[in-house]
Amino acid sequence: MVTIIGNVKPEDDYTHPLGPEENFNESVYFNFFDREQQMGGFLRIGNRANEGYAEVTVIVYQPDGSALFNYKRPQISSNDGWNAGGLKVEVLEPGERLRTTYEGSVVYLKDPREMREPSVAFKENPHRRIRLDLVHEGVGPIYGHVAEPGGAGSQNEFARAHYEQHMRVTGTLQVEDGPVLHISGHGLRDHSWGPRYWQSTPSYRWITGNFGDDLGMVLSIVGDRIGGVFHKGKDTIVQVKHIELETEYEGDTNYHKALKATVTLANGEVHRVEGTVRGFIPLRNRRAGMFSHIGEGMTEYLLDGERKGYGLSEYLDQVE
């Protein structure tokens, strides 16, 4: 049985009763990175059944800097599972193994930065069909917390219930009728439910990395709150207590291209993390006149000058 740190239960891997909030969201997210092939990406589906749709995001970063991408809002009427827009999530063994599949179209972006203008990018770039089939197996503990609904400010919470787990990832990718590529690597998954607006937090930096079965990290800066963990082996996490983060951007943009972080853990360890973005795509979310920029970077890390890893660095800012 997987180790659980927090009040999460294995059966929480399934969907939960739909809450009364208009913006009730139940989402699952899986990233994956194959260091040998220098490729990776993520899949996310968030059910917003009270609003009548799901948010579906699929991205695969290619070794040459290009990307395969799609974002959809397929109609849904319930929160009975994750299966919309060609993306499906199956719980094979609660807390231990899950499967994600996507079969559908993507836009091929030679320069993913074109997604700064989504309607133009989707219109002017070629579309392709892909088949992505991945199995995600836990190599670290589940860690997170489930809060009771109805607390102070609960309507504005970003995720009332949330947990994460580092994973080993294997599977296949096929583009059109091309060869079947075998994927083997690591990643992170998370699961959230409760009311959510992307505009409810002024900014965040969410930096995830995997260095093998035995070691992974999540660094989190949400507004002025510091968090995150290092996972060490199948049963242990160590909390992050302090992060000093420096970020290098592309020219005058808010597109991050490199980062350096000094990370202090609860046990007194201090680690140095250097990150170089190998693939970048700018995404956005609009609601009620507000605009959220979400920069997604497939990132190569060097930990303490010695150990190489891969993951995702996600930067969110609210833009005037």
C-alpha cells in the first residue's frame, strides 16, 4: 500500500460529489519526461460540471523545441469521471497506478510561442492526430490535504482539496501513421477539487522535477507563501521551508528561460537548483475581464551541481 502523508485516502483518486459552487472544479494533472529522448509534456482535465464543460489540455514537447498542443472545452453534464475531448483517465489501482489516454487532434507548433495569440496559432499551423497512452505508477508517497467545505473565504480558494505524487511513467506516442514511440521516464501527478478560479491568486511559481525513482522535488511560491517538498524514496518527504528564486526571462517578455533556486528544507539541508527551459509555451486564461498568463516550461535541472533531472516550471501572473 502506498504511503500517505496527510488526510487523503486512496479512494480519493476517483471523482467526488459535485459541490454546489458554480466554479466547482475537479481536476487531475499528469506530467511526464523522458530524459533519453529529450521529450515530455503534460495532460490535464478539469471538470467544471456546474458550468457545463471540462477544461482539457494536452502538450507534448519535442526535442527540437517544437510542440504538439491542444486546449478544449468539451461539454459535460456530470462529475462522474474524466472522459472528455478525447482525454480519458482511468484509476487502475487507487493510490498506485493510473492510466491516461488521449486520442485526437493537436496543433503542431514549430515555435510554441505563437500560442500567445491562440486563434492565429490554431489557424495558421498544421493539425495532426495523435495517440498518447501512458501508465503512471507511484514511486513516492501521496501528500496533501482535504479541507472541509464552507470555511472562511472558501468561494475564493484555489483548491480546497489537493494532493500530489511523484510517478514513474511508461507508454507510447504515435503521431498520425508514424512510428510508435516508446516513452519511459518520470513525472508528477496532482488532483484537486473544490471551487477554483485561476484569477484567485495574484501569482505563483510551481517548479517540479524528477531525478529518478528515489528523488523528486516540488517548489511552490504562491504570492508570498513558500511551500513544496523533496520526496526521498517511496515513503519519505521533507518539507521545503525557504526558497530564494532568481529567474531569467526572454528579452522584455514574461517568458522564463532559466532559473536558479537556493532551497532550505525542514531538516536543515540546503540545495542548489539550476534550471534551463528546453521547451516553452505561453498559455492564458480569461475570465470576467481578467487575464492570467501561464508560462509552461519543460525544464532540465541540475541539483547541487551533480544530478540531472527533468520536470516542468509553471509561472502564473495576472496581467493588466
